[in-house]
Amino acid sequence: MLEAPRVPASPHPMVPQPWCVRRSWWETEDTFSFSMEPHHGSPTFQFSPGQFNMLYVFGVGEIPISISGDQAKGETLVHTVRAVGATTRAIGSLQPGAQLGVRGPFGSSWPVRQAMGKDLVIVAGGIGLAPLRPVVYEVLASRPKFGRVCLLYGTRTPDDILYTKELQKWSKGADLQTLVTVDRAGQDWTGNVGVVTTLIAKAEFDPDHASAMVCGPEVMMRFTIRELEKLGMRSDNIHISMERNMKCAVGFCGHCQFGPTFICKDGPIFRYDRIRHLLAIREM
Amino acid sequence: METLERIVADHSFARGLNARHLELLAGCASNVRFAANQVAFREGEEANEFYLIREGKMAVELHAPERGSINILTVGEGEVLGWSWLIPPYRWSFDARAIEPTRAVALNGKCLREKSERDSELGYQLHKRIAQIMEERLQATRLQLLNLYEIHA
């Protein structure tokens, strides 16, 4: 079972609440993170790893963005955004103090509590690391409750690696086996080169007694699952994060309908065995 | 002291081989070390060996004019470097360079080819293992070619 979605903090889920940008910083050439705090009088909220907010740049547009920060870090909310369209670029240009409309948090979350007592494999591709970072924070905060934990992360080039300092810190510690690979690199890169699936053989976990959380492009997730299943991991121990065009975030509009489910309210995190049949339907 | 036969037997490449085949493999094996940045082989050279990596990391590279050496793949502990020794004309298609100090078992391909001609069961076991590696690398290369992390409009 997935962890129950928390109730959105807004009095009405369709009404954005004003939040203020505190600061923003570039993670890579095209991806930035920013922190926000509630505008005076706006309610703050708790979230679970994997949930997302609808962020509204007034006069520009509203988009769903996963929360990438640490729940334990008080009243600021952190999101990581790839600047690829009008709204994401507009968010990137907001200065400290600028207002943003926030609806959320929405959606299902990674089953962190259910993973306790077992090994955990976290597999991220590209910006898919952002919705998984809160999982890492929660795991590290309750580390003794988990078995072996590995974070496998693949991205395009060394310049596209997110959260570089944290990855370096995690890879030096004993709490988390952190493996990073890139699809292509120059001679100055001394890390792994190859797709993220090549890291699975290097990860230390017991497939019979482990959970997996996978987030990235759909093709990457499919091949990752194939490798995990080759090792004997059961499909009900694998969770993935799905992405479709979400608009209302509460299952009214139908933009993100995925067979009988809505990604916004039934997902974005799904247990793999429950949607594997839908992934095989090409028209969806 | 660890014998070469034991070292070969402990590598994932040799998993499932019987004692006779392990002995045949070890008879063509030698220990090698590469310092960081040392080149193991270059494109076009005769490919008479392949490597079972024990520790460290090697890069498979392709040199392109005006772009220098492009790192296509890294091969680390428990993995295998090289299959050109098995396929005529037995010449390397890429360069290989250690990107950190690396220990490996070098297997003499010429020696193994001769033994495989006399012992088809050994030849089958070797081909089966190399085919598996080829399939994994082909799949990985296809995914790399998809450039999955680009935004596709």
C-alpha cells in the first residue's frame, strides 16, 4: 500500500495560496532549485516524499513540480525545476520576495515507511532525482531502521549532475551506497560512463528482501525494472513515479488520465504490479 | 597464496565453469596491473587478450578528430573488457585506458581460440559468456543513443 496522500493545505484545492521566493540557485546549466516560504498569513503544510505542488506564476501559467527539499527543514519548501518552457523560465527569473501561487501538496508518495526493515534501492534518471531526494533525507534521518540502501543515479553528462555536493557527501559516508553514471563524458571524468541500468549489478542489496523506488524517463524506468526483475525482485516491491500532463491536480479535468487512473490523484507514485499492464498499451 | 586458477574462478565471468575449463582458462591467464592513465590497447592494434577486471576502472574510448578521446563506457570490478580477440580480424575497435589504478587478469585470446578449436564445449562456454556481455552492452548503447534525459517536445 502507498502512503496516504496528505490533505492539501489550501482551504480549496483549486485556490492557490501565496508563497514568496526566498532564494534560488542553479544546479546545472538548465536546472535550478528554489526555496519558498508562506506569504504572511498563508498556511504552511507537511508533505510526503514524492508529492508535488502546482506552482502558479501569475499571468504566465501553472505547472506541477515535485517537492525536492527536506520535510525536516521547517517552513521552507524546495522545488527543483528544469527551465524548458515559458512557466519554468518565469519561475527561474523570480527574485527573492516575489510571489508565487501554490496549490498542494498533491498525489501519492513513496512508501518509505513500508520499506523499513528491508534493503532499499533508489534509482533516478536525470531530473528524476528531485522527487527522490526527500526519500534520501527521510532514510538518512531514520537510517538504523533500513537495511542496505543504495542510490543509483544516471544523467547525460558530468555537467548535468544534480545536487553535486550532497552526492559527494553521501558517497563518502557509509549510510548510503551512492553510484553515479553519465551517458557520455570527456577524458577528465573519472566516474562511471554508461546508462543507469549498468549500476544495478554494482549495487549491494538482496533482491528477495528489498524495495525499489524508480524515477526518470519512462523508457529508463522500463529497462531498470527489467534489470531488477532479472535479479529476482518482485514487481510488488517496485514503485515508480509516472508523469503525464497534469492540470487540475485533483482528478477533475482528466488531462492526466492513465487508463482507469489519474496520475495526479492516484499517482504519481504507483506500485509497479498495479500499472504494468497499462505501461504496455502504446496508445496511452 | 591465491592461485591464478582461484582468482579466475572467483570472477563473475567464470561462474558455472567446470574444473577442467577453469584449468584451461587459467592456463592462458596472467595477472596485470595498469597505472592511472595507462593505455591497455589502442584501436586497430592486434587483439590477442581480454581482461577480467578485479579492481579499479577502465574506460573504453574512441578518438575523434577535434573532439579528442570520447569516453564511451567504463568497465569496473567484476566486469569484462574486450571481445575483439574472439572475432576476426582480431583487432581492437576502441582504445582502453585505466582511469584509476586497475588490477585485472589478462586472458590470452589466441591461446583460448586454439584450445576452443580442440574443445568445442569450452568454445561454447566462452561464446555464451561473451554473447551475454555483448547483449548487455548493446542494450545499454541503445539506451544511450536515445538520449533519454533530453526534453523531447
